Amino acid sequence: MNNDILKVLLTEEQLDKRVTEIGQQLTEKFKGSEPLFVGVLKGSFVFMSDLVRKVDLKCSVDFMAVSSYGNGTTSTGAVKIMKDLSEDIAGRHVVIVEDILDSGITLNYLRGYLQNRKPASITLVTLLDKPARRKADIHADFSGFEVPDEFVVGYGLDYAEKYRNLPFVGVLKPEVYTGGE
């Protein structure tokens, strides 16, 4: 698996340090409230797991499964909700946790979809921000790292459901996803 990685962009140590900082910022922002953290599956599960343990608040967690990629490397533009929230969010502070803000199509759709349910607020948190590929007018409230326009995997991010278990974020060798040699 490591042989498929062109280079490591973010080490375990860098990830831990930044996730701790974001957790502290969220603790301050939501002091006195009990936010609901909504992980966007599957990519956010590692980041969200680490993040909520860095937040010093009473909070709840839920998950949504949303996709605009299928098994490809670029967004299809069609957003599909495969798992919705389990609880009512009316009047709640909702923190959407995403692995990467890429085209923005999925997060933009999701934000509007959840806004219709009348939460007190919606805060967008993403581990990675790839502005070079943005198609929707959306920005994260909290972002871990800006990354270049390369195909990244690890720490929850995948290619065709693989590489999520890497403890770092790395760039996948192009021949892995193009089928070239």
C-alpha cells in the first residue's frame, strides 16, 4: 500500500497538532452549548473521531452518507444521500465534519439540505481544503490544511474504498488511478 504513495503531504504529528487546535477553537466557539457533530461518511470518520475527542464540551454525534463521486476521482455533480440523520436538528448547533472540501458540490448541497431543518447554526469543518477545484461558492469555517490539486489519500480519505487506514495524508501515484504504468 505504501508503494502506491508518491509522497507524504501531512504526517501523523502534523495531523494531530492541527486537529487539537481545531478542537480547541470549536470548544471556545460552542462554549455553553451542546453541538451536534455530523460526520460525512465515509471519509470523515477518522478525522471526526480524533476531533470530537479534542472538544471539551458535551456534544452528540451523528453521521450522514452523501456522495457525488461514486468510485471515480472527480465529482459527478449529482449528490445522493444514502444515510440521513437519526435525530431532529431544529434549534441545534450543527457542526458538519468533512474530510476534504474539493469541488464543494457535496458540502454546498448538504448545507442547504440541513438548513431547511432550521438548526440554530451550521458550522463547516474540513480537514483538507483544495480550492483549486472549487465549483460551488462555499468555504469552510474551520479548515485543517490547504492542499494542492493532487489526488490525496489516507487518514480516512480513499481511492475506490482503499487507503483510508493510512495514518498520514499522502499523494497517490497517478498510475494507481489512471491504470497507466
